[in-house]
Amino acid sequence: MTEVPQPPHKRRAHTSTRDLERYAGLFAERTTVMRSSAMRDLMAVTARPEVISLAGGLPDTSTFPPERLAAQMSKIAAQSTAAALQYGPTEGFDETKDCIVEVMAAEGMLPDPDDIVVTTGGQQAIDLVTKTLVDPGDVVICEAPTYPGAVPVFCSYQADVRQVEMDGDGMRIDLLEALLAELKAEGRRPKFIYTVPSFQNPGGVTLSLERRARLVEIARRHEILVVEDNPYGMLRYEGEALPPLYQLDGGDFVIYLGTFSKILSPGIRLGWVVAPPPVLEKVVLGKGATDLCTSTLTQFFVRQYFAEGGWKRYVEDLVDLYRGRRDTMLAALAEHFPAEATWTEPEGGLFIWATLPEYIDTGDLLAKALRSDVAFVPGQAAYVDGRGKNSMRLNFSGVDDEEIREGIGRIGRVIREQVELYEALAPGSSSGAPGREAEGVTADAGREAEDVPVEDVAGNVVPLRKEANG
């Protein structure tokens, strides 16, 4: 009998020039513009127990009762083992869609279940919509800054991404209209406008009611699709709830993306897309080619979880918990960050966007912060054009109050070292001059712009800069 040769115990490094050339010749052109996710890059580091991570958008999954999870999974095993371990329909089970309809109804929306496809998390929802609509070179419009996880998706499909600045009321609609006019003059038309209108990631600001109405009107007038990503809509800590864009539009020009990650668990990897039937048909084809179907087991878990009731009460508990952590972080920022720093004060969601003096590069700052065992997401990850170098995204939901205070304190000490170094190298400079206005999210969203108080559409007093005419 012929002896089968055994492979080497460990593969070689494949780092020689010949190795690199061999593989490089096989890569698709789009790999040259692919980007990694800033959050994914940090996962290996932040997984270390000594590191305080204010980087990832992590909900606190320790709040879910272990005995409840055990009971629900036991019931699935006892009653539905064969079905839960089998393939499912690409669009998702009808029972899962019923749960999604219930969640969306809680925010005032009434989608047709036939317009829903269940996805493997909200990230796949972004990917599938982009795959469906974007050819290389097509224009995609989004906020500046935008969700850092969307940037690698848009780049992977070789989109021409144009970003529109925000202020304390969200995306500047006047700047959006100017961009659309500029594109029209060039004979170009955007494939869609991507927005996180409620408690924006990473900015933390919320699109005002007036601007929501204007955005929907623009979509209808120009027949442009709007992709509304709404992971955080139910995590409101203060103020009046605002209608989602999907509710204002009715589903003609707004494609809605949702997820169970922030209101239940990211580990179950369940999200969804609601789209007009012609678009949904292509999204389903794309999903079938990607992974056939979303996990049957986790869909059974969601079905069981909703059947027992109480999901709204769990969300309310999360809101109470995260509200306190947001307040803890805001207090820690005021104590530890320099006077020239600005930051947003979100009414909900999971993130605060902080901006430092212009001479501080938060990419370099992160390397120093990691040596102090604390992490954040550098602001540049939320842009496609290199902006955001002096900004950072801070998450307050994933760690407790004590770690928030300690983490912000550690970052603050690293910042002070940078400020002191700058002042030593540039004597006579005014350290308070740079950084007064946040990159993309202007200072009216933070603590520095309290000199022009006005009432927003919900009757809340909010600060606005006089020149912010969007």
C-alpha cells in the first residue's frame, strides 16, 4: 500500500517576494480598495481582560438572564430539534418576520411581511443592499462621519462615496441638496443615500423632524433611494421619539435596515431588510448566493423569546442601564479631557463623538492609549477621505461605570501628555484655539456651543451654530 505523504506540521510563512507575487496576480481588482474595519482590527487587543474597551459598539449581554436563555434553548431542543438544525428559507421564517413587524410597530411602522428578508446581522443587510445597487464608480452618499462598519462595505464594491457634514440636528440637508445639484451637473445620479438618523453612529446626533421630512421629500422628488439604518431607535434616554424615515415615506423610496443586536444580542446575528418588492427580489437573490439562509437555530430562539413576551421590558432595562453609563462618561469627559476638546451629548444610542485639538492625531493617540490598556475607535475610520484625524468614537454601553471612569481617565492622561508636548515644542501657542469645532459633527453638537439656544421640533432646547442653516 502506497504511503500517503504527511503535510508539514506547520505551513511556511509565504512572505518571500515570489510568494507575494504569486498570490498578488490572483487577486480581484476590488481587493486593492478593500478596507478592514477599525472595530475588527481592535478585537484581538480588546479581548484581553486587562484592556478597557470603549471601541466596539458592544451591548451589555451580561444583562440577559442565563436561566432564561437555558430554558428557551431547552424548549427548542425538546420540541423542535430537527427543524431548528435544518436549512431554512432564504427570506427567513414567517414567524421571524412576525417578530420583526412587532419591533417595527413599536416605533410606529407597519411593514408588509412580504417586504422583509431576514439577514445574518445588520452588517449583512448593508452588504446585500450595496451589492444589489452599486456598480464600480457609482455614487453613494452618506453622513460625515459615517458608521465605520459601512466604509469597508462601500469600498469593497468600489463605490464613489460622498460624505455630507452634520451638525447637532444631523445631516445638513442644505449641503445634501448642493451635492445633488453638483452631481446632476456632472450627469451623475447617486444610487442611494445611507443614513443612521437616530443617535447616529458614530456622531451620536439625531436627525431632526424637519430634516427627516425634507430628506424624504428630496428622495421622492429626485426618485433617489434612502437606506435608513436604525439599530438604536429604541434606545432613547431622553426627549421625544421621532418617526423613522420609513414611516414618513411608507416604503416607496426608503429601504429600512434593522437588527436584534442592540435590543437582544449581537451573538444571534439576526438583522433584516425592508425594501420595495423589485429591490427585495434582487436582495434575496444576493443573499441566497452568499449564505443560503440565516441561522435557523437563532431564528427559533428569537421566535421563542418573543412568544414568552417581555422583550419590551428588557429593552426598557437596557435603556435605564445605558442612560446611567452615558451620564457617567459625559461626567468623566468633563473631568479628564482638556478644555479645548468638544463632544456630543447623545439623547440615545451607544456612542459619543469627541474631537480634540487639530494637532492631535487619534490614530497615533490610540497606539499610546493601548499601552495604557484602553481602546477607542479613531475618527478617521468614519471617513473615506482622511478626515477625522483628531476625533474619536467612544462607546459607553459595553463596560460598567467604574471602567468608564477609569478608561476615560487613562485616555485623558495620554491626551494631556500630547498637549504638554505640543506646548513645549510650540511655546506661546494657544492650545485652546484648535479643536473648537468637531470634525464633521460641528461643535453645536457638543458642550462648547451653548451660546445660541433654540428649540427643536420636539420642544427641547438645543444649541445650534448660527451658520448651521441646514
